Amino acid sequence: MIALIAAGGLAAALSTAAGLLLAISSAISHDLIKGVVNPNISEKGELRASRISMALAIAGAGYLGLNPPGFAAGTVALAFGLAASSIFPVLMMGIFTKTINKEGAIAGMVAGISVTLFYVFQHKGILFVADWTYLEGLGTNWILGIEPNAFGAVGAVCNFVVAIIVSRMTKETPQEVQDLVEHVRMPSGAGDAQSH
């Protein structure tokens, strides 16, 4: 029974690691290199870049596994806080509103993650180096008594506000993007039922 539980845990860990490695390598090789740096790269070059980025990710993860940083205890909570302040609001607005444009989404993400990192680094040090803390005179948890790991919620609110303001001050969302949002909202087959 213990061996079965251990095998299940190991399988879950390996599948998660494999998925993350595939996401990292494809993001670097396809989205970054082919999409931005070199759009004319061949498929062979893209595959080579994917393999190199995967090897670097494995080496980095292995090093951090053997030499865990001092802030590792709160890393998971901090990661969720950073995701909440940067990606989550944009995903929500992308589904529930058609008025948020590219400029608003980018500005919102930058604002949310900047506010969160400012507060986290103030407590834990810049890049989590304990000697690099700042604003010690304000004390700990000086914004409404909120812990740094939970500050992502405040960053998320900043993200929403900045994204809405910037979207209203810049050009309107293109019609094809609005159509895409409408298509995502509509359940499969609902359009056929309405047409009959």
C-alpha cells in the first residue's frame, strides 16, 4: 500500500514537472524566439531552441533543489500572490468584459505586480536578500496590517483599476477581439439553438 501511494505521488510530481518543462520550452522557442526575436527561424532551429531552454530549466531547477533559497518556506504563497496580482485580473476581464484592450491589460499587469513586489521586497529584501530591505521605519505589515504573502489581493485590485482606466483612455478594443470574447462566452451549440 505504501509503495502504491509513493508511486502515485512520484507519477504526479513527474507529470507536473514534465508539463512545466514543456510549457517553458514552448514559450521560449515558439512565443519568444519565433514570435518576437526571429520570426523566420526554421522548425529545426525552433526545436533546437526548445531543447536548449528545457535543458537550462532543468539545470536551474536542479540547482535550486540542491541549494534551496532562504525564502523557500513562503514561496508557494508568494507565487499565488504574484499570480493573483498579475494574471488573474486580466483573465477575468478577458472573459467578462469586451472593453479591456491590450494597452489596459499590459498596464494593469505591470501595476499589479509592481505594487505587490514593492511591498514584498520591502519586507523580505530586494530579490529576497534579507539585507536589502527598505522602509524599515514604517514597520511590518504597514498597509492595513496585510502580510506580504497575502498582498496579491491588493495588487489584483490595482490591476483591475489601472486596466479599466488605461483601456478607457486608449483606443477601443478591435472588433475581432470583441467577437472572440463573445464566442468564448457562448456555450457550444447555443448559437445553433438560437438560430432555429
